[in-house]
Amino acid sequence: MTAPDSTASVVRLDVPGGKAVSHRDVAANGARFHIAEMGDGPLVLLLHGFPQFWWTWRHQLPALAEAGFRAVAMDLRGVGGSDRTPRGYDPANLALDITGVIRSLGEPDAALVGHDLGGYLAWTAAVMRPKLVRRLAVASMPHPRRWRSAMLADVRQSARSSHIWNFQRPWLPERRLTADDAELVGRMIRDWSGPRLPDEDALAVYRRAMSIPSTAHCSIEPYRWMVRSLARPDGIQFNRRMKRPVRVPTLHLHGSLDPVMRTRSAAGSGQYVEAPYRWRLFDGLGHFPHEEDPVAFSTELINWLKDPEPDR
């Protein structure tokens, strides 16, 4: 399944300040991916989470471009303007989508910046294709092995991730996500944010994007795999594969008031990094620090990207 042309008006948006952003499609890993691009310089590839699409990085794109980077935000498989394929939503394949986009952009490597599910996939890509990942920055998501142990052993974390358990039912979650013009998407983003709530116009953008046919189903499929594979051979093999350490400088960002991912769950991820690792906790922010305080987030990210010797 391919996203219809009518989705262009929904996902090919501008960024704040009226600055020019370039939209195009690139081919990678057997599918077509929509990207939004600004600036020239070393590549920084931005990976969105659930229930969003590339536009979640609307503040970071111009900030990174002004700082001398080639900033690219991609829509993950099945979301926004990218292809909605019937299969391919396991993390290993989704990570190959990401590294394939790096190659399609003609770059030798990239600094990956991922939030939520995009962070999970950024961790995965750094392990699977280390030569293509120059640096790694992850927000609001622990390392996959840390995520797995927290979901299985921490009752509080399991409760906070109740939406993931609810996604395991067939079809009903998709219907709930798209009911009443995707009202649930707006409610999730509000409930998962800290005191700095998103405005209604921004929520309307995310609700429209989730209402594109097949998007809800494709958005949920990665979470179905993550849970259903826990006791399956493919999931056990993936978990073993992720024992390999991350060997690139890593910046781990988290909001102190994140109601979805406990600070305790995320904070133990440094044990999987054999490289400079920096932990940054944003006081008073929730699950979307890059949107709740974009200036603080962008400043932290850019300073780290420009630091030739990031400290452990």
C-alpha cells in the first residue's frame, strides 16, 4: 500500500517562521519514504515517535540548519507521506529503513536523533549498522533491552505503558485511534505532555495525519511486534542481538515528568554504551521535551553535536 497523493496537503507542511523546508521522497529498503530537509553540512537524521510524524521536529529542523547541519526528518514506514506496506514493522527492518535512507541521501553516515519509537529504532540502527551512525541522541526511550526488562519486571512501568498492551487486540485500537477525527491522538499528546501543553492547532495537525487511511494500523504494528515477540524466537533473537554495545557517542534526553516512560526505566541505558554517554534530564517536561521546550532541547542537542569530545 502506498500513501495517496491526497496526503501531501496533510504532511508536506512548513516549519515555524516561514523558513523554506524541502519535501521529497527517497527510496530505501524496498519502500518509499517522505523526508523534510533543511540546511547543508553533516547529516542529522530525525526520527519521530508515536502518535506523530516528521512535523514533530519542526523546531529542530531550522535550529540545526542554522547551526551548520543538514537536517532531515523522515516519516517512518506506514506514517505521514511514507509507504504503507503490508509487512515490515519489526524493529530490525525499520532500522534498515533508516540506514537505507542515509545511503539514499548520499551520505557516509548520520547523527541519529530519535524520540519514543524513533528512539527505539535509533538504538537498534546504531547496533545493527554502526558504520552508518556517527552519533546517537535518544529522547524519552530506553535502550531496547532496558525497555524489555522494565515492561516485564516493573509493575509501574507496565501500567504507564498500558496503551501498548491495549494495542495487542485486533482492529479495535485502530478504530479508537481514528474515531471522532482521531480525538484520542490529541488526548494522548495532551496527557503525555508536562505543564507546557500543546496548542490545539498542533494537535489538529497530528489528528489529521493519523486519519490518513491505514496510518493507525501501521503505527500500531511495531508495538504489536514488540510485545508479541517477547517469547517468540524472533523476539528472543532480537534481544540477544541488542546485547552488542553501542560504540558511538550517545546523548540520552528525558523529561522528569514523563508519564509514559519512567525516568528509572530510561536511566539504566548507559550500561549498553561503550562510548561517551551523556544523560540529560529536563526538569518540568513530559514525554515530548523537543516540543515542550524546543529552545532548551535544541540547544542541548546542538552543543553536544558540536562538541568534539563529548564527556561520559
